Amino acid sequence: MGLFLFLVLAAMGGMKWMIEQQKQQTEEPAMIQQSSLRDETQEESRESQEPTSVSTSASVTTSTQEQPEEAIAEKIATMSLEEKVGQLFFVRVPESNQIEELQKYHFGGYLLFGRDTENETAASLKQKISDYQAASAIPLLIGMDEEGGTVTRISRNPNLTDQRFLSPQQLYAQGGWSAIEEDTAKKVEILKAYGINAGLFPVADVSTDPQSFIYDRTIGMDAQGTSAFVERVVHVLQIHHVGSTLKHFPGYGNNRDSHVEIVTDDRPLSALRETDFLPFAAGIKAGANSILVAHTIVNSIDKTVPASISKPVHELLRNELHFKGVIMTDDLDMAGLSEFIPQKEAALQALQAGNDLVISSTYQEQIPFVVQAVEDGRYLEADLNASVKRVLLWKEALHLL
């Protein structure tokens, strides 16, 4: 009898242990899911510094990249000419008929500005963006300039965020690089919550002159400090699968504002290589998805046209800085370009120069003009397909496809 009682008690104890183990296993994933973006960012940063993790990550990227490329090549083969051209337009959201226009022109993405968020509630903005995606046959890039400081599109509306994002300089003064990283993680959290998948930041311009127009939007440091800033912001965006855009290549420096006039940069190429190119190189190394090209005329590279429509500028970006991602124009409606070339022709010339995306509001004229150029051979379909492939690969990297 004593032996029988002992065996029963032992069996009950074993069952209790098994139940406790099973309970711990089921509770553990929930605890991980509750960790904050800040904690995830810091953990990812620690992992990325370990040689074994970097090595493993590189091998996984190499082995898995071929499958998306093959699938995307098959997708491109089924697309109409109009669909392919439309994918190269990153359009400012029209003031009316947003759904009808994106279905008619097959846009690659919608870019939101202040007017698109100023009268929205959290629920209405999220629903609006969801409606855009639902109406598009190919998932859209939904982009926003949320640099902080003087350029905020979403955090200026108190209905959408609890406070306005500070400028990089203000953040650094308050808490150094950790404040920059935490702020970027907070932006990621908010952008993703609304369905915004592409950040048109960080500003990679090197500016140390408080009187220059771009200064307040930069980190306000030399090339090394700006490179450190860019690298950190891109890294946080990358690990959370939100698009990053380095701007404004080849670099404004302390020049004037191409939003309001044609700007010429007379600095020698050697000076650009020693300063302005360095943050872009750092961002590329960190994994930046895209680079936005300015409308400045850089005499040492191409004195004939603005950088945004200059083939030598784009060749330099591809061949010297070895950038393989998406190159896009600054807004084609800016005075720095609109005073230089008719709007109808601007998108075609930008694509011929080597851009993969054009930011535009004048798409109703530009898209048919580009389609016609492909049909008559002025814009090669092979070049069109290469740009569409880069755009779709970016969408794949953001887990949109």
C-alpha cells in the first residue's frame, strides 16, 4: 500500500511539472511581443555588432534574394506598358479623385504632405491610407517627409501624435545619439500604425552654416558627424522595414534653396568627395533603400542641367558610390527644375538620366508622354524594366509584395 501511494504521488508531481513547463512556453511569445520598439532596436543593434550575426545575415540575404528577383521578373513580364510606367511615379496625393487616379495611372506610390494630414483624425487617416492600398493592384509606397523640426507632415497634427517631432539638432542637444535612435524608433512606430511605409528622410546634407537654408533640417555637423547621424537613422528604419531615403544628392552644402530658384554649385568635385559624398556612402553601407537627387546644377559634374536630370550625376552615384537601390528626383514642380524644363518633358528626362522614381503632381501630362517615348524608342523598354524591377524590389524589402 505504501509503495502504491508513493507511485501515485510521484506521477502527480510529474504531471504538475509538465503543466508548468507548458504554461511557461505558451506565455513566453506573448511577453516577447509586448517588448517596445526601443528595446527591439537596441537588441538588433547589439546583434548587428557580433561578427557571427553579420556573417549569417549576409549569407541569408544572398541565398534568398534570387527568389524575389525571379518572381519580380515574372511579374514585370505580365505588366502592361502603362502599368510599368505608372510604377515609376511617386505622386503627391491629388486633392480629389484619389482612388480613380491611382487606378487609372497605376502609380508606384502616394506621397503625403501637410494638406493630407491636417484635418484628419487617427482613425480617418488610417482608413484613407488603407483605402488607397485596397484600390491599387500593386501595393503602394506610402511616403512622408517626417524629418522633425521645420519639416513635419504628421506630427504637426495633435490628433495624430502626442507631440511634434524635434529637429535632429534639438534631439542631439538633448540626448546625443541615443535620442536620435529613440526618436527614429518612435517615428517608425507611428508611421507603421497609419500604414506609411516609406520615410523620406534622413537629410544627409552636410551644412555647418546657420545662415544656409538647409541647415535647420540637418544634424548641423561636419561630414563625419553627419555620416554617423545618417547611419544610425537608416539602421533603425531598416530593422523595422520602413523605407529610408537619403537626400539631397550630391549635397546642398551651404547653397541656396532650389525650391524657389535655379541653384548652381561651383565647388570642385574633390571637395564633394571629401565632404558631401561621405554621409551618402555611410547611408548606402547601412542599407538605405533610396536616394533623392536635388535640382542643383553641380558644375564639377555636369554644368548643363540640374543634377536631378543629369546622366553623369546618376552614373557617379551608381559607379562611384556603388548604389544599387532606387534613385528618385526631388519634386519636379520645384522652381529649380520647373524654370529649366517644361513640366510635360521633365519626367521623361529624369528617367532617361537614370532615376527610377519621379516625384510629381503633373503626372497627367507626364505619364502619357513617357509611354509615347517608350513606344517610339526614346526611352528604352530595357531601362524601363530595370527601374520597375528596382521599385518592386524595394516594395519586396518592405514586405509589401
